[in-house]
Amino acid sequence: MIFILLFLIVHWYLSLFMQTFFHHRYASHRAFTMSRFWERFFYLTAYITQGSSYISPRVYAIMHRMHHAYTDTAMDPHSPANDRNIFVMMWHARQMTNNIYQAKVLIEQRFLKNLPQWRSLDVIAHSALSRLGWITIYVLIYFIFSSSAWLLLLLPIHILMVPIQGVIINWFAHKYGSINFKLKNTSTNLFKIDFLMMGEAYHNNHHKNPAQVNFGFKWFEMDATYFFIRLFNWTKIIRIPKH
């Protein structure tokens, strides 16, 4: 039981870190820069940690830029304002990511600037064989190490981890929580102190300053991802622009 719970926690935070560090702050907003070597390194790491629910950083960035440009309007690719429940919103977001990946929708040029891309890896990662392979690995780990049958109920979290992480912010952080800034959208700070989402839950702060590397604003709003970003900057893995 302990091993399974540790596996869930480690998988959650590694996947989440790659989403907020690489997909969100780097690919979407270019809050910092990195060399091509490190870009490929983190691209591959994102695939390994996100597994069956992997989404291309390029696709994520395009959709997220659209979200900022059209927040809470009919053109927002994921908004509680457009969908009657969480599951409908998740399905619509899934359709949009597939359409962007398969080039079935026309994307404005402003959303296509400075995007990371590794086409060959994305082809593999987005294949049914890859997703089924990761699901098989998760299932085997649970069958080998589970001490109780009820632990199998946790398997869907591994399989759908990125969509689950996304819906926590894209649904709940547009319906509940508090605000530091009055904006022309429904973004909120879901938690006062965000340990669950590594800073992503300071969503109102983020909509106020999208390119800001630190999502925390008030002194108690600790953004765990920002500490790693500072460490990576200090070790010269990335470069935070000087303003």
C-alpha cells in the first residue's frame, strides 16, 4: 500500500512539474530560455513523466495562448462558461488538442511564435501503442505491489493525470477561490497556499501577469515550481530574462 501511494504521489508531482515548468511557463509563455539540448531533455522527460496522458508541449502552448487571448468567451478552448459540467469541458479540450495536433484547425500566427517542437517524439507519444504501453506499465505496477483491491481505484488518476491536473485549474480555478486582482475574466486563486498544484492554483495572479515566472504574489503564496526555476537559473540550465 505504501509503495502504491508513494508511486501515485511521485507520478503526480513529476508530471505536474513538467506541465507547469516546461509546457506552461516555458513553451506557452517563454518566461525563461534554455538551450536546444535542455529543451530536448525536458521534452523527453515530459513524455516519460506524463506517460499515457502526455500532450505535446507545442499543442499545449498553442491552446494555452488561445485561452489567455479568449478567456471565458466562446473561443476559449476550455472554460466553465462554455460547458455544462467538468466532463464536457474535458472532452471539448481533448477534441481541441487533437485538432491542433492533427492540423485540422486554422491557428492564428500570433499563437505559433517560438514554440518548442520535436515531431518524431510527438508522433510516438501520441500513438495508441504508446498510450496503451504506459497504461500496461501502470496496471502491472498495481497488480504487483497492491496490497488491497481498492487501490486499483487509483489507476484512472495515472491514466488521465494531465487532464485531471488541467481540469483542477481550468474548471475550479475559474469558479471557486479568491482574487488578488480584478480582471475581465473569472480566474481565481484556488488555494491560499498551493501545495497540491505547485503554484498553478494561483491562477488569478497568473492571468494578471502571464509571463511572470513566479506565480505567487503575496508573501505567503509559495510557488514551489519557482524555487526549482531559480535553482535551474543558478546552475545555468535555464536563463531568466532580466527586466
